[in-house]
Amino acid sequence: MSKVGRLAVAPPMIARHPRMRAEMLAAFPEAVLYEGSTYMTEDKLIAFLEDCDSAVIGFEPLTERVLSALPKLRVVSKYGAGCEHIDFHAMQRHGVRFGYTWGVNKLSVAELTLCFMIAAQRWIMPLNLSMRGGERPTYRNGRLLTGRTVGIHGCGNIGKEVIRLLQPFGCEILACDIQDHADFYRQYNVSSVSMDELIARSEVLSLHLPRTPKTLGLYSKDIVFRIRDQCALINTCRGGIVDEDALLERLDANTLMAAAFDVFAIEPAENDRLIRHPNMLATPHIGASTEETRLAIVRAAIRGLTEHEEVDPSRFYAT
């Protein structure tokens, strides 16, 4: 028996990825890896973690019901960044400790965000569709990212990394966050603004918010329709934060320059009219999907099994 006791590894990607699987089993040879292809439901997770002392989870639902059914579980380590499927108050009640590394995916997501920003400014999506459709457009003037007013909503690890990557572009950078990042803002010449000012001034608006009760639906129809005309809206954080029907209305009306989303309210994405819109660049939640980042994430999960701490719910979502 390993030093973490009986260990079960729930995220299906770890078992399917040869290098991640090898690293997990090298660290914990007796670990039981889930061999399925999709994330487990509550019932399946309870059955899989039965009699376990420790677990690695990804987007599996760690709820009051699950924890009540697993009295032996004492340590949970997180594979990946999103924690919206975890009830941290329930973890406190059941005395379960938590292993987590902040910002392990920040560079991967920030690079994708920068890719989206440039693609949106240069009409990459509609021009590519036109070429693939047999047309041969002569030209279509886009805009430089250099010198644009870029708004960052959420200045945590990923938002900060995006700001660092933007430095060579000479952008005017606006940031909106509930936390005080004054020292960082001074270092990178960032203006702290309200949400109203952010959506009114940003020529490129990039979302880097966690999915919490306070951010779910934050970009309602009213907010989406108040975003500056000809803004490019980027979302590489979480689905459900932006009203997708309202976004489609603005794209149909050509009042937004473009949208580029890696995340959707329902995944895999089902809103075909939105994802097929010529001014919509859509990807299937690939923000952390680089070989370097996946290995960093699984190594963080391995560390989290022995380097864990008492759960503080306020660090993960608004209470």
C-alpha cells in the first residue's frame, strides 16, 4: 500500500495518455486508473472510489452525496484547473483535504487567447471559410492587435499571463477584477476599471473568470448588447458565463467584429448556429491541451496527494 493508502484516479484522460499514465503509475504503482472515456456520474464515482483513502479527480462531481458515501476518503487532489464541480463546504464537513496547484495551465491558455485575439483582428475565420468554400476573396482589411485597447475581465493567474504576453504589442490594457492587483497593474501599466467601463471601451475583450454562482450568466443579454460595437469577444475561461443566444444576435447583426470561444454552456457544444457562424472561431475546450501542460497538470495532481491543505472555500468561489 502506498503512503496515500488506496488511491483511485478518476479523470479518463490520465489513463488514455501514455505519458501521464506512466508518470502516475511510477509515483503510485498500486493506483487504480479509470479506463472509461467520459467523466463519471455521481453513482459511478461513488462505486469507483469505494474504500479509497485518496483520489485524483478532474471534472467529476465531488458533492455532498458523493462524500457522504465515501467515509474513508481523506485526500483529494485536483487534475486540472476548474473546480466548479466540487462542493468545498461539504469537503470541510467531511474532513477531506485538498491538493491543488494554482496557475499550472496559465501559459497554455494565455497563448491560445493571444492566438484568438490576432485571428479575430485579421478576419481569419470568415476568410478561411470563404477559401474552403471555393471562393477566392481578394482581400479584406482587418486591424492590428498592436495599439488596440484590450480589456481583461479577471486578473488571476491566466489574466496576468495574457497581460504579460501582450507587452510587445503596445496595447492599452484595462483590467476588471474583484481583487486588488495594484502592484501588478503598476508594473505592467494596466488601468483598473469597472465592468461598465471595461465593456464600453474594450476593442478586444477577453474573459478569464472562474465559473461561480456570481459569474454564471454574468454576461447576460443586457451586458452582451452593451459591449462596444466592433469589439472582438474572447472566452477561454468557462462556459455559461456568456449568454450565447445574445452573442449570436450580435454576430448576426454584424455589431461585433468577431467572437472566439474555447468554452460553451454545454460541452460538447450543441449550439450549431453559433459555432458555424462565419465570425465565430470555436474550439472544443483545448486551452490546457498542450503536451507540456498536460504533463505539468498530472505532476501537480501527483504532488497534491502528499502536499495538501485544509480546504478554504473562499479561495475557489464566492461564498
